[in-house]
Amino acid sequence: MRRSVNICALLLASFLLISMLSLISTAIASGSSITQWNSVTENASDSFYVDIGIGMSKEVEFHVSSLDVYEWTWAVNEEEIKESQGTSSDLSYAFKDYGIYNISVLGENGTTECVCWNVTAWLVIEGENDVRELEGLEDYTLRISKKPERIVSMAPSCTEILFAVGAGDSVVGVTSFCNYPPAVLDKVNSGEIEVIGGYSTPSLEKIVDLEPDLIVAAYGNPDDVIYRLIELREEEEKKYQIYAQHPKNFSDIFTHIKITGVITKCEDEASSLVNKQKAKLNAIKEKTDLLEEEQRPRVYYAMGSLFMTTGSGTFQHDIINTAGGKNIAAEYLSSWGPFSIEHIVEEDPQVIIYSSHGSESLVPGQITSAELKTVDAIKNNRIYPIDENIVSRPGPRVIDAVEIVYEDLSELFNNVNKESWDEEEEEGGYGDEEEGVSSSYEKEAIKAGEERTIELDNEYLANITIKAKGDKDMEFTNISVNVTKELSISRPPAIVYRYLNVTADNLTGSVEWLKLNFSVSESWIAANAGNNTTAISLFYYDYINDRWAELNTREIGEGDGKVYYTATKSTFGTFAICAPLKLKSEQPQLPPAPEVEVTPSPPSMPVQSTPVPTSTPTPKPSPKETETPETSGFEVVLAVVGLLAVMYLLRRKIDEMR
């Protein structure tokens, strides 16, 4: 009996031993013999994270080894990338983009073994984030591991960048001033995007209700809202991430576009956009870089008010400089700020560019100041509006602003390396330029009160007779005539034969009147005016009020298939040779209309009244201006009050348009 028990015990022990050996064998076969290592934790950890920066990558080494020979297959997020054989295998992988990664290796040796690592790659944005400009946020770090699906934009410039790089579908909130591209308004109207308030008055509650995983802010957003969002970020359920933009030049703008592309995983679209912008910019720079310093027109940019401008540390300065101009405020200001009327007069800009938004610009009315009559830009009517949405938003459309300003300035450029320019330029800076002919003189002078006829080698404008005012000699170096069939401004109420842009370079002194002698082909008159040669008129464009004024035009002769005319004006500028939309013979007979002039009443720019000679240019005396008593004390008080009002309105406008 005892022997039977011993045998049973022996059999039971043998069974247990065999079972244990089987379990050990199974454990070995299941992968316990494979060891793993990585260069980040330097141990067998199967989960860790890495940080990558903008334009950077993080390379990590992975290693497996075993006592047995295996067929190894490496994969990243289930995509096979490498195969090898042996008792060990290595993989070097560079994490270039943020996200969640699974690095795995399969070992084949009769059975299949698998080893893996779960890696979180964080995009870390530090110094590139302008939110660090706020006090107390100097060390703010933005960390992203998941593509933002709900983005709130707190400025129009941020919205334009997001849509330009292809991230528009992720935008769920914008300001009430975000109106470009048109898709923004479409999405707002359809309810896909919510309005969070104004640029300077966003609603914290509306932002929070949208549950954004990324907030894109800009300089000028209220600090208290930014601080509060960052405080809420500390709460586990919120995690608001903020990326702020305050670009001061083109380079900063391009950087923000690229970073926005990286954050939203639209890096290719962002890089393509920046490359196209730089190509357009370089095409203009290749021309303006040829200009000597003295050949660059002096430019004053009035931002909403004549007495507010931008200095050297602004992207508007880059716009003017790249377009070929010289920003007269650059030596006075490093940012935007007030600029006195004395400085404007002293620097004597040849061109004044002002931003406008509908009828809200204060500049046209302010230019009527008598103290500015000596300024070159006003004497020659070189005062050009520019869309505030384009020139004040540091986004993709700043290149459009450069092209617009280049067009405004190009008529003043001296003929520097003109032959090389003509080979490169397919589209003229002044409309679709058909012909640009200049007659150059070395310091041409006209004595005060005298007149001179300048012959021009131009098919349409044979010559110009200029009379200098009686108080000072008039001097200039060049009379330029640019001829085109189209312009990017409103058309006159007539059929246009040709546009003429007539300018005097380096003009000093004052013009009393100009008499323009031009010609029109008989065939064009036959086709557009029914052979009625007296129907032809010359129009003048008033840039300040965006309107055309018809000048008294007189026929003076015929010959060589052309009819010749003369008309008189008090300033250089833009003209249009026209035939009426309805023939004069078909219209009611009315007395001849006097020349239409811009009167010195707000908001028009003041110009001198112009005599209309009948045969020879013997003008009538100009009406004597009414003298006003000196009220210097009152003017100072009024100027201070006006400046405070302007700064308040301008601050609101800047906040709204950024």
C-alpha cells in the first residue's frame, strides 16, 4: 500500500516538473528572451516623450537583442521601414513632426515576438511666440502633441494667415472685423464660425464656450483676456494653448506664416505661400535696388490721421522701402506714433499715402491745412489712398501693399538702367503701360512769373507750357509722361482714348498753370465721336475725392491724320483724353461749362484756381485768398484737442483692423 502511494507521489512530482518546464519554455518563446533599449531613457522603457522645435527634429536610437537569431521587421505606426537578421537589430528614427508614434519590431524565429515603444513627440514653441512680450510671460512655453481641431482667431491678420495656409476648416471663432478671405464671412453667415467680439473687445465667455484647443492672438488684444486664458489653462479640463503674433517686418510675417503652418500641420502649404510671396517681393526689389538713395522718392504714410505714422521698426516701413521709397518718419520713430506738421513740412514728402476705411479717414480734411501748401506731394497732387485692410494687417496681403505703393512711386523713379528694366517688366507699374516717354533736362529753370514750353517726344502729348508763380523761380530735372489705356481707378464718365500721367521730378517752386497740347487720331474720333471733333475733352483725376473733373478743351488744328487740342490745369497729375458717352450734338445745348476745380473746402485738398487762356496763355489773376487773423493760441489749443481725438480714434481703428 505504501509502495503504491510512493509511486503515485513520484508520478505527481514528475507531472509537476514537466508542467513547470513547459511553462518556462512557453515564457521564453513568448519574448522574455528579447531585451529592448532606447537612447532617450537608456533602459527598457516602452513609453517616453521627445521635444522638437520649429524647423528641428529629434533623432532617437532603438535597439533589440536576443540569444537567438531572428528575422527583424521594424515599423513606425504600422508602416514597415526596415528589415534585418541576427541576434540584434537597431533603428535610428528622426521625429520631424509632432504627434503620437508607435515604434514596433517583430522577431520571426518559428514563433512571432513583438517589442514596441509608445512615443509622444511634442512641438515646443518658446521664443517664436510673441505672447512672451507680456510681463510675467517671458518663459511661456507652448507644447502641442495633437493637431488643433478647434481654433479661435483673435485678430483679422491671424484669420487671414490661418485660411491662407489651409487651416480654415479648423477655425471656429473670429472677431467681428475678420472679413477676409470671403470664405470667412460665408462660414460666419452659415453658423460654422462664431463671432467672439471685436479685436480689442473679445468676449472671454464666448472664447471659453467654443472649447478651443488653440487660440491665435495678436499684438493689441487686451492683456487681461490673455492672462485669464493662461490662468484657465492651468485647470486640467481646459488646457488653452496660446500662440501670439507681433511681427515688425517682412521676415517676422513670413516666420509667423510658417509657424502657423507647422502648428496646424499645413507646413507644405505655408512654405509654398511664403515662397510665392518672396518671389513677388524679389521681383520688385530687383528693380528698386537699382535706385540710388537720392533717387528714392520721399514718402509719408498717414495711418488714419495725417499726424500719425509708422517708423523704422514697422512692417509698413518695409513696404515703403521695398517699393522704392524713403520713409521720412524712419529717423524720428522706431514704431508708430504722432508726427508733427512741422516735420512734414521740413521733410517735404514727394508722395503722401494714407490708409482709409470707407469715409472714416481724417486725412483728406486735414490736408486742407494752409500750412502744407509748400509740400511737394500736395503741390503735385501725389496723394494716394490705400486700403487699410491691406496695409495694416501683417499677413499674406502685405505683398499686395508693396505692389500698390510701387505703382504710386514708380512714376517718380529716374531712368536708372532703363534698358534692363524694360526687358524684365511685362506689366507697367502705372496701369497697363502702353508708352512711357520722358524728356530729361539738367536743372531746367523757369523764372518767377515767366512761362516756358517744354517739347515732349510723345505721340499723344506734343508739349506742355508751364508758367511759374510770380513769387519764386521754378526748377525741375525731368518731365515724365506715362501713357496707358487702363488704370486701376474709377473711370471718367466718358469714352477713354488714353490716360496720361504727367509729373515733374525734383520740382521746386510753384506752378501757376500748365497748358497741355495733345492729339487724337481722326479714325478714333470717327469711331467714337461720330467725326465730331469738338466733342473731345480732357479730364483731370482728383485722387483725394476719387472723382474726375472735365477741363475746358479747345481744338487748335488738324494734320497727319490727327486733331490737335489744348487744355489748361494748375497741377501735374493724371489726365484722360475722352469722347462723351453721348455725342454733344445729341445733348441739349447748354452754355460752355467753366473748368471744374477742386475748391479749398473740406474734405478736398486745396489747389490754386486755374485761368483758362483762349488763344495764348495769358491767365486772369487768381482770386486773392481771404486772409485770416492770427490766432496762434487758439490754433495750439485746437491742435492739441484734435490730436487727442485723433489718437483715440486711431487706437480704436488699429485695434479693429489688426
